[in-house]
Amino acid sequence: MIVRLIVFILFIAQASWAQQSAKYSYSLGGEVFEGFILRHHEYLGHLIKGRPTGFEISFKQQTNGTKAWEANYGYPEIAYNISYYDLKNDAQLGKVIALSTGMGFHLLGKPPFKSDFQFYFGMGLAYSTNPYNKENNNLNNVISTPITYNGNVRLTYYQSFGKRMKVGAGLKFTHFSNGSFKLPNNGLNIVTANLMASYKLTSSISEFKTAKENYSLDKKVYYGAVFRIGFAEAPPVGSGVKPVYAFSLIAQKRVSLKSMLEVGVEGFANQAIKLEIENSFDEASVGTDYKQLGMMVGHQLVVNKLTVITQVGFYVYKPYYPNDRVYQRVGFGYFFTDHLYGNLTLKTHFAVAEVIEYGIGYRL
């Protein structure tokens, strides 16, 4: 988990480090929320005892166009947050404290954003006070490790009052999961209604600049490869964590300022599935090949050197669980150079997470 934390910090801190020379405006914000736990599996009902509540404190940085990509993306706001969730079930779920960062995009407003709808997405790490424990908390089948990943999507309406104060209201979707690093891991999904306010730390009016340069899009097709590794546990609970390997041959093409398309062929070797097959009580499954081969199509939303990855794949070879043919991948990438990049992604089968992947790629 320490290694995961270091990798996560390196991915998210680049947005801050890249902007230190810019004269941005900053604000402090807070919000309170109340909502409900989504019952995405029928066997989660015993954990829902009430309506989750909590609060969040944020430090926000309003970009102003000092970098060309900021103006081209409508001057997004970068936020660093600490959140507290009371899940209303101390006996099985406990409390959750999360550290996260993300980016809010202005949908309707124009600088200086006196009123605006904002779409926000972000990710982070969370600490659960009462995860699964075989001896004294075996009813918690959603969170099995103290440290989990945290994802957030939010739509908010803001209104300014004076030069410094903003208030707003919105809806947020929050997800907690360890990516099947350890079982059980059904994940926790929460929908909340939020009331929030922020206070600008300086009274000066921000100067919003137009893009200093236009992007010269390189629309050539790049060919390359990505190696990914993750760690997962196969059923039954307590089987042990095993490595999961993936290797992809891909083609990528930038089609617009904000979009890059990609296709690829991928091979998978999930050692947790191999162990599951070896320990299976089904004689017909013993000896089945655990390896998989898939074909993938995807899209990357390009925000400067950072990208948001969404991919869909189809297994063309999958002897074990042959009816489960479609997989998805979501996450983030970062281009260190035009050719070398890194990925942090979650591979899933619809609502079932398989593994968190750490990837390194090179393209020509």
C-alpha cells in the first residue's frame, strides 16, 4: 500500500508542480452532504442501516490560461480534498476518511465565473476504520482492507456573492474499492446531495489569459506496447494475493485537441485465476488454461500531458468463465515524453473489479 500511495502521489502531483510559476488564485472550501448507499448487489442490504453523512474541506486552485491547455479547456479548477464519511453502521462499516484530488470543468460560465455549472472528477485514497475481519467483522463484504481507492464524480451549481464568496449545491457519486487486491471486495458506492461554500484567499480579480499558442496536432499513427502489472486475490477469501500481468500491442492516433483513439491486442496472465483453477472442486475446470487474449478499443481525453482513459475489450480466447466476454478499463495516463508514458487503471467486468493495473508504455 505504501508503494501504491507513492505511485498515486507522483501521478496527481504533476498537475501542481507544472503550474508553480503561474500566478493563480486560491480558495478554501467546505461542504456537507447526506445521501444513500447504492445496493448494487442483493447481498449488501444487511449493511445499510441509515443515510450516510459527512463533510469535505478543500483547497482549490483556479487556473487562468497561463498554460495554453488551461484556456483551451475553459480554465478548470484543481482541488485537493480531505473528506469524512459516517456510514451509519459502526458495527460493520465504521467511518471513512479520504484524501483526494481532482479537476472541475466549467460547463456554462465564463470568466470570472460568477455563476456556473461545474463537472468535477477526481480520485484518491481512503482509510476505513472497520474493514472486513474474519474473526470479528465477517459481515463486511464491501471493504476488506484499511486503505482503499476513492473515486468521485460531481455536478455542482455555483453562485458568487461579492468578490470572495461562492455557495453551491450539487450531486456527487463516490466509490470505494481496493480493486480486488484482497477479498471480499464488492465495493461501496454512495450518492449524496451536497451543500458547499468557498472563500477566495485574495480580493484581487483574476486575469484570465487566452491561449498563448495553438496546439499543432500530430495526427500520425503511433504503434507501441504497454506492460501492466497488478495484484489480486481469487476466491475463496484468504487464498493469498497473486500478480496479474497484461501485455498490449496498440495503435494510437490523435484526432482532435482533446481526443486520442486507440486499438490494441492484449494478453493476460492472472495468477490468482490460475490458483482458483488449481483449487477448484469442479473436476471439469481443473487443468483449464487461465490465460486470456483480448481485443481492445479505447479513447483518451487529453488534458496537457495527463489523459483520462476509457477502454472496452472483448476476449477472443478465454477458456475459464467463457461466458464473461467483455471487459472495461478506466483510469489515468501521463506522457513523460511523446513516446514514453505511464498508466494507472482499473480493469473491470462491468460492476466487478478485477485488478488495479500499473502500466508503462512506449510508442514509435
